[in-house]
Amino acid sequence: MLQQVNGHSSGSDAQGRESLREDLQEFLGGEVPLHQLDDLTKVNPVTLETVLRCLQARYTADTFYTNAGCTLVALNPFKPVPQLYSPELMREYHAAPQPQKLKPHIFTVGEQTYRNVRSLIEPVNQSIVVSGESGAGKTWTSRCLMKFYAVVAASPTSWESHKIAERIEQRILNSNPVMEAFGNACTLRNNNSSRFGKFIQLQLNSLLVPRDHQMTGAAIQTYLLEKTRVACQDSTERNFHIFYQICKGASADERLQWHLPEGAAFSWLPNPERTLEEDCFEVTREAMLHLGIDAPTQNNIFQALAGLLHLGNIRFADSGDEAQPCRPMDDGAVRTSALLLRLPEDPLLETLRIRTIRAGRQQQVFRKPCSQAECDTRRDCLAKLVYARLPGMRLHPALPWFSSPRLLPALAPQVLPFLAGLLDVYGFESFPHNSLEQLCINYANEKLQQHFVAHYLRAQQEEYAVEGLEWSFVNYQDNQTCLDLIEGSPISICSLINEECRLNRPSSAAQLQTRIESALAGSPCLGHNKLSPEPSFVVLHYAGSVRYHTAGLVEKNKDPIPPELTRLLQQSQDTLLKVLFPADPEEKSQEEPSGQSRAPVLTVVSKFKASLEQLLQVLQATTPHYIRCIKPNSQGRAQALHREEVLNQLEACGLVETIHISAAGFPIRVSHRTFVERYASLRRLHPRAPPDPHSPSPDEGHSAPWALVDFAVSRLRISFGSLCPQRGTGQLEVVRALRVSTC
């Protein structure tokens, strides 16, 4: 009969140890198939190539979501996958005790934000930053998250609350075609590129009625609209979709009414021969109806858009005499534009050609003819001013069709805390020709990247400090130097461009390049390209270097709103423009002088910066969560992953750096009890025996099996997190606990 020691057979002890040794070696050294790695921190080594291979393997296996530490990576499947977004699956993630143990999914992120709100974890407000290129699936991701909240936040016992949640969801979804028509455009890289950011705030009444967690409202706020595209487009790109929609989709009667004959040429409508899927006028009209924008109001909007197209055809000839105003080269364009915008023709022409100056203590008024370049600038400014206020990019509360309290107006003050803010913003861009638009977009991405890294590392530091773990600050790519180059004080790229605008002199591309390179020569993030045939400068962004051309950059940055332009629009007899530009004798333009002082000149860069700061203030008051959307290919084909395109996106979003930061910390978060239960089999390496005073303590010597235990635990690099009942229980304590079998 074999002798039993602590439940182990001494006769089979050697065989058991050998079997366990093999299991441990397989556990430590075996390579898990790439498509089964649900977290990219497990990829070894972490490089662009290995991350790409893992994502490619999972995409081939129809697995579209992968964790990357604190970030969720979402690959666009480019095909319907109903079971992946079914209400049943939503409820499964909602009911799971630990949703993070299920497969990675956007529902995991959604459920985490929902539980944070319900548990009143500070800060209570949550935000989900959804980033990626146009076509990567940001809108779809936001839509699925809204559907998830509508399902889980609707009371199962109240049919009315369920219908309210559905109405809120449907109203927001109907806003997507409208906002895409007015805010998206065909660029060199993507046919449906978002040229604005969108922040959707879904509101929950849980803080007012703790037992009733229902969705009660929503607000849509737009940020960083690329207004310059209305009047300035690259020759290979297009204007906003809505201009092409009205030109291609208008009926014969509407063409007559809006003066849009077949084959008409417009300066602000490049590449009209290109036919895109987004050129669907009826979809936009139907969505506008669902939002409450009735047919007469729609007609006013489209008529104003046609007026802007004709406004763009107005060209001026230099008079040759500074005392004489420039003369229009096409009287027909002036007449038609005035007719469509319902503006008086003579005041329109005068406002574009004559600048009003107030000077002296008596505020004497002087009228100075504008140069040809100034006339063009004022024309462009008028177009951007009208376009930015048109319903489409913002829901104006003063409009008669805006009546539903369920969809709050954009930019309205938030009275109720919100469940989750979904930020859908354009990603990092680099084209063969980059100008002010790309500079602003990449500047926004630099700020968002800094917010992400600072928040995540700060959260890690606080958690490790509470646990008493030995931890040194992770070295990461700090992009503050790049931000100082772009926005720093007193001298930066933005300040130099703004100064050129204030000087109001003819801009020289070569002169601007020289000023930037000489004034900011000490910045390590300012690069040089001596081989460039055109004046330019290079910025070394966190996502890669981008060369910006200085030609036309200052002109695009000028965004003056002379008070006479606003007063002109207040004279319009159009019912829509009357609402958008109400006559208020006490209202003063920000650019209008007051006494002896002048308000600072507002430029595209300064407005963009203010809007970005406003967005970051909202994000900093929330607990943020991150979803990085990746576009597998530009053609929108399922089961096709183009390596070069994906690699560019991985570099641009800094995903590998994110994984490094997560992996450098403690990527595994488990409770002490769960750890012991999972690795209890390690205790079989050493039977329980009375302590021998002559034998070394467990810490003074190691047998070969215990060396395997130490190696196994050291490879795990575990943080026990808030689930651990005993703070500060580190790896050494776990090893000791396993050795003496007291756990």
C-alpha cells in the first residue's frame, strides 16, 4: 500500500512533478494562436508588425474587437454582422457579473460607463472618445453604443420609458445623414471624410431618481467645423456633400427656382463629375423631415446654399487706383446671389468692395475701397458666416421647427449630468499637400493624445500607489514639446500665422517659412525639408512628420467678420436668414472697435483653439474611455485587410505606444482569491511538511520546482487592483502563500 502524505501519493510524486513541469513549460513558453489573443499587450514582442499580424489574424477569423490595454481597437467588418449587435448580446454584457471577462466588445465599454454612473464613481460623467479615419466605423460604433444605452437604460416595466429611449435614439440617428451632408466631404484619402467633430451627450436621470435609470434626453454638439472648405478646396478634392446633392438631386422646378441649370459651372464646386454614394439628396431630405425640418424650411436652406455657390462665382478686377473700388467681372453672379439670399444687390456689392473704418475719439466713419485680395477675403467670409449658421451642422433653438424637448439644442448649457458623451472626431492626417486644415486637425489630435496619455498614466500611478506596489514612472513620448511648437507662448506657429493676419499685408509664402524657421529654430519638433521646391515647414508630430505648405496658409487663416457683413445679412428678406441673423441694434460684433481699443482679430486658428479648449474642458470633467477604429481597406470590402493602410493608421493613432504603456504597467487585474484559485495547482510541487529548522527558508534557497514558481509569477506581473481584499498584496507574498500552502 502506498503511503499518503497530505493527500499526495509518494509513489507517483516524481511522475506528477514531471507532468506538472511539462504543463508549466507549455504554459510559459507555448505560443497562443494570434487570433485568440484578445489583448494586444499579450503580443510578444510589441511592434507594429506583430500588432498588425494579430489584428489581421483576428479579422480573418471574423473577430473585430481587440483590447489594447485601456483602449478598445475596432476593425470595420464592412459587412452586416447582426448577431454581433443583437439586443440579446447587449443584455448578456449588461447582466454579466464581470463584462470584461467576456470577449472584447464595444458593449464592454458601454457597460463600464453605465455602471460607473450608477455607482456614482467620481467623476460621475463619462466620455467615450471614438477616433479613427473616416470610413473606419466611428459613426457605426457611436450608433451601436446609443442602441446599447437605449436597451439597458429603458425600464423593462415601463413601455413609455422604452418608447422615449427609442425616440431619442432615432432622433440622433436621423441627425447623422444631415450632419454628414453638411459636414463631410470627399478628400484625397476618403470619399466621406468628416470635416468636423461631434459630441453626443446621452442623459440619464439616475442621479435624480436613484432607482430609475432611464434615458431622458440627449444633446448634440459640433466642434471644429472646417469652414474654410466652403470657399477653398484642393483641386483633387470636393466641397461639402450638400452642394453636390442639391445640384444633382434637385427637380426641374427646383433648378429653376435655385438657378442651378444642368451643366452650370461653379468655382466652389470642384470635380462635379464624380458620383459618390453620398450624393443622395433624398436621404438627406428624409432625415431632415424626421428631425422636424419641414419642406418650406428645407427649401430656404437649399436656396441659401445655391446663393453661396453663385457668390463664389463673383470675381473682382483690380481698378488700378486705390481710391476706386474693384469692379465685378460678372454682374450676373452678383445679381443671382443677391436674389437667392434675398439681399439688396447694391448693398451686397458695396459691402464686398468697401471697408468701413471708425477712427478718432468721435468715431468718425471712413470708407476705404478694398484691394482685389480684400474683396475676395470678404466674399469668402460672407459665405463661411452663412454656412456655419445653417441648420445641418447645428440645431438652432430659435427656429420654429425646433420644438422637441427630447433633443436639446447644440451648445445648450447642461443641467442634468450625462450618462456618456460620445466624441466622434477626425483622425490624424498627412497628404502630399498639407495646409491650414491639416494643421488644425493634427493639432487637435496632439491635444487629445496628450489628454489620453496623461489621464491613463495618472490613473495607473494612483492605483499602484494605493496598492503599495513598487513602481517607477513609465517613460513615454511626451508630445508637450510639439504642442509648445504649435500653440506655445509667446511664440509658436499659431502666433506667427495670426500675427501675419493682423499685419494685413500681402502674404509671402517664402517669408512665412523664413519667419517660422528662424523664430522657432530651437524646437526639436520643427523639421526641415531642404529639397522641397515649395515654401514649407515640417512638424514632427507624435504620429509622424508632416510637411505643411505655407502658400495660401495666411489667407485661409483670415476669418474676419466685419460688422458691415453682419448688418448686411440682417437686411435679408429671407425668413431663414432673418432668424439666423436677427436685427439687434445693441448687438456689437466682436471685431467692432469700442472706444480707443480694438478687440483681437479672430482667425480660424484662434477660433479653432478656443473650440478645442472647450472640448477638452468637457473631457477633463469626465472619466474617459477610448475606442480606436481602424479601416481595413479604402474600398470598403469585407475580409480584405491592406497592410500598408492599416500600418499607417496604427502609427497615426499611436497604438503601439499605448500598448507599451499598458504592458509596462500591470496589464492583468485580478483579485487575490481568483489568482490563488487559478494557480492552486502549483502547490503540488511541494508537499506540506513540518518546518525543518536546519533547512533554508523559502526565501533563502530555491529548489528547481520553486524556481519555476518564481519564474511563473514574475512573468505574470499582476496588479490585484480594487478587487483585492488586502491592499499591497504583491507577488512575493503570493509566492510565499503558494509555497507554504496556506492560501
